[in-house]
Amino acid sequence: MRVSVIIPCFNAADTIAVQLEALANQKWSQSWEVIISDNGSTDNSMSIVEEYKTRIPNLRIIDSSDRKGPGYARNMGAKAAKGDGLLFIDADDEVAPEWLAAMGEALSKYDFVAGRHELKKLNEPEILRWYQLENCTGAVVENQYLPFAGAGNMGVKRSLHNAIGGFDGALLLVEDVDYCWRIQQRGTKLHYVPEAIAHIRLRTNLIGAYKRAWKMGTCEALLYKKHRPLGMPQMITWKTFLKTAVILTFQVLLLQIRDQESLAKWLMSFGWRAGQLRGCIKHRYLPV
């Protein structure tokens, strides 16, 4: 088996058929398989997957319900995989027609790759403005430390995945950032594959967007605590907390939250910073 496509799944009945339909239409001359790692779904996600077994070669379902989290689900999928290369995508997105061939060929040249994120197909313009992603054109993110990419469009050699112990199951979010950093700390470069396009779906529910921002902030504190001794610069400071608090307060007092878009931006900013503060306290990470 050349590559294994691994999809963590938890209650994705509303979206997984779109992703499976996209996979059913992929064309590539090499052998490949698809592994659905069921992280404890209680809807009819798996019955939908079963319907595609006649259309997608080597489609399998494995049980990863004994521990919650996409990182753990991916690890269980990787453990069951037969491919020399592992391709990670998500159950609520949609890969483009040439995605498999582009990622598969890239993994024949490099050990660690990431494709391009496209956001306009599955998201309304207003939702992109919520997240301030109207002009997003890629997947690899540069920051003060090491670049990273989302696990919704990522490929890695199986041997490298095993060498770092897979995804950190303690991180329920930003586990892909940690994964990218740990691989690069071993000296392996992250290669960008712009031809491998995945259409990414963002959350459109205000409460869901807020909760994700909160969880992300909480997990970021643990991520930074983990990597700070390894050379990561300080990325959370008390000044940023104070500055954000002042800005958010004035936005309320000056009645700048006037529509759903401004409310979404305010909630996500508040949730992210509040989550970071909660994470710093919970994980005993001291910003300076």
C-alpha cells in the first residue's frame, strides 16, 4: 500500500458524504486506502461511510472511541494503516479532484508535506470575515518559532510519524501545531504542496466558534509550556492580556458590536484570550 488517507470522525453525518464523494472521484495510479477513525460518533456517520465501501477502494472503519480527541483518532488510524505514507484530512472538508495524486507524489519526494487550504467554496463571505480570512491563500503558517500547517491537509512518512510518537493526545486542539514543531525539531522540513487543495469548512455557529476559540486558547498555553524549554520564544505576555481586555471593553462601551459579524469577531477574540488565561492558570504557564 502506497498511502493511507486517515479521517478522524465524530458525529460528522452532515458533512462526511461530501468528503467521501470527493475521495471516490480521485484518480491516482498507485495503491491507496481510506481509514475512517470513529471517535465515538452517536449519529449515523458510520452508516453513511458504509454506503461508500463499494465506491472507494480499501475503505475501512476503525474504532477509536476509547479516548476523545482528533489527535488520538489520527494516531489510531495511523496504527491501523497499511500505507508507507499517511495523509490526514478531516470529515467536514472536501479535497479537490487532483488532491490525492498531488499529495501522493509529494510524499514520494519528501518526508513531510502540507497542501493548500481553500476557503471560499464551503464558506459564505460573511463567515470568512468573522475569522478575518478573506485573503487567506495557503496552509503553511509562519510565526516567531517554526512554521506549521493544519492536520486537515497534511502528509507524512509513516516512519517519521512513528518516530515522534504521533499526535499528542493531551492536546484537544492545536495538536497539529505541536506535531509540526516536533517533526521539525528532528531536522525534517515541512514542504508546501500548493497543487494539493483542500476546501476547508469553518464553523458557522456563534456559540461553536466561541467554544473553539476558548479551547484553542486553553490548549495554546499547554503547547507553549511544552515547547518553551526547546527554544520557542515567549508568545503570551501579560501586556497582550491587558491590551486585549482594554480593547474589548471599549468596543462594548462604544457600541461597536452592531451586527453578527462584529459580535462573532468580539466573541472569538474574547474566547481566545480568556482561554489562554485559563490555560496559563490550569497548566501553570507563567507569561512575562
